[in-house]
Amino acid sequence: LRLPGEQTPYMYVRAGISIQSAVAKANRQLLYNIGMMVPFVVFALILAILIGKRSIVDRVKRLQTASQRIAGGDLKARVGDQVAGGELGELGRAFDEMAHTLEENIAELNQSRLLLYKKTVLLEDEITERQVVQEDLADKQQMLESLNRTLEERIEAAVKELRQKDQTMIQQNRLAAMGEMINNIAHQWRQPLNLISLIVQGLPECKDLSQTELDHEVGRIMVVIMHMSQTIDDFRYFFRQDKEKTRFTANQTVAKTVEFIIPSLNDKGINISIIEQTEVCVFGYSNEYAQVLLNILSNATDVLVEKNVTEPRISINIFSADSRSVVTITDNGGGISTDVMPRIFDPYFTTKENMQGTGIGLYMSKIIIEQNMGGSLTARNIEGGVAFRIEV
């Protein structure tokens, strides 16, 4: 204790308590406090466990159950509403979105599988159908090959038969032409033979003929005989077959043909004229070309005689057109009827009565000009007659 104003205490007072009693009292108080706190702690712990179980464990278990359902194939499982709130709620919504997307993907996958299955079935059906078609095609191919073989044989036989017919027609045409030629030769020989006959008959009456006069008469006979020999050469010219194409003049061939038949035309009173603008060259078979001319001229002659035409005439025009040779033969025989015109070049077609015509002259003429020489032979009616056009 200190007196007022004094720095130094003047008295000390010491008080004390027993340590054991103080510690014992404190321990009792501590135990009391612990005893009071333990129930609260246990209650709080139980409460925390209950709350945690409800807010976390059960929600996680629901998520687990939903995952197992989806894994088992139940794509309708959803947990968003069951675990709403907090981070687990966000996880639940993400889970539901994943499940929805997975459901759509699987639905699309199933749709794709169904479509693929349908396409596979269609493809299998198509493959099966194609196999059937291929088998059918193979069968038809075999049938076609067999038919082709048969057809080739038939065509070959038909071609062979046609060739034989052509050869027959050619031979018939040549025989008919030879008959025409022989008739022309008869016309050409009649006058020379008459002349020779008159000379021979007159020789006995001229008993006092000098050698000079006799030689003169013999010379006249020899001239006539040479002329007749030339007629034979002309006859051979018309029927000699050409082996190769040659270049010749249409003018000369026409002149030789007309020269050969002019006696027959004169006897029948038929006038014939040739109009030549220039020398026209032809590349082909000269003798066959001459036979064509002779066929057409002979037909024109027959028509003029048959119809007894007044002032009968035949006109031949020779010229070039578009670098090709052209020979036209026209007459005033009245022309060809419209129903007959399309058929005049058909084989075995003839308008001559009493089997006087073979019907192959114009047919063979067309073959010679068009097939053998690459030209054209046509006919058309003109005023008062008909015109044949040979173009090579």
C-alpha cells in the first residue's frame, strides 16, 4: 500500500488460494460444459448427416440410377427435376440434355439403319433382278447368235440364189440383145446380099467381060463382103465383156451404137439425130455402156413402131453437167403411163404383148450404170414422149 504522495509502498498485503481446490473447481466446470455441449454436437452432426444425405447423396444416387437406366437402353430417363438446385441441379440439367441428344442421335441412327436396311433389301432385289435379267439376256444372246448363224446361212443362200438369178438375167439379157443384134445384122446384110446376088446373077449374061471389068465386079463384091465382115466385128464389140474400167468418149460409143442400128431405123422410117456440144469422157465399161444405149434405143424403136407414130424420131443429146457425162435419149412415142413409170426398171416387167419382151433390158441397164459404173439411169415423161437420162 502507498500513502498519498509516497512513491515507496509502506505495506504489503498477501492473499492466497489452494491450487487443488481451484483446479478441481475448474475441472468440474469444464466437465459440465463438455456435458452440456456433447448433445448439441451430436445433434448437429446427425442433422448435418441427414441434410447432406438429402441434398447430395440422394441426388447423386438419382443421377447414378438414371445413368444405369440409360445404359440399360431407357433413353427416356431424366433427373433434372429430381436434382434441381445447386451444382448438382446444373449437372442434372446437363445430364438431361445429354440424354436428349443421345436419344435423338440414336433415333437418327435407327432411322439411318432402317433406311440402310431398305436400301440393302432394294439392292439385293436389284442384284437378283439383274442376275435374272443377265441370265435372260444370256439366253437371248445365245438365241440371237443361233438366229444370226441361221440368218447368215439364209442370207448366204439368198445371195447365192440372187447371184444365180442375176447371172440368169444377164444371160437372158445378152440373148435378147443378141436377138436384137441379129435382127440388125439381118437389116444390114439384106442390101449387101442383094447387091452381091445381082452382081453374081449378071456375070453369066456378060460372057465377053474383060479381065478388068471382071476384077471391077469382084472388087465391088469384096467391098460389100468387107462391109459385112465389119458388121460381124461390130457385133463382137457389143458382146465382148470388159474386165477393167477404161476412159472412153460417150460420143464415139453413141456413134458406133447408132451406126449399128441405123439400117433398121431407116427401114422403119425412124429419124434419129445426135446433138453433141463437146467431147464427153466416161470412166467405166465401154461395151456395157453401149449395151445400155442399145437397150434404150431398141425399146424406143419398138414403141414407135407399135404405136405407128407419124414422123417417128429419136434424139440423142450428149453433154457434161457438174463434171459428169450426160446422155439423154428422147422419143416422140407418147410417153409412159404414170402407173407403169415406177416399175419400168423392175426385173421381168414388160409392157410388150405376146411375150415379145423379156422385161430385163432396162433392169440390167440400171444395174450396169448404177452398180457397175457408179452413175444413174432415170426416165421421165416429156411433152409427146419420154426421156432417158444416163449420167456417169
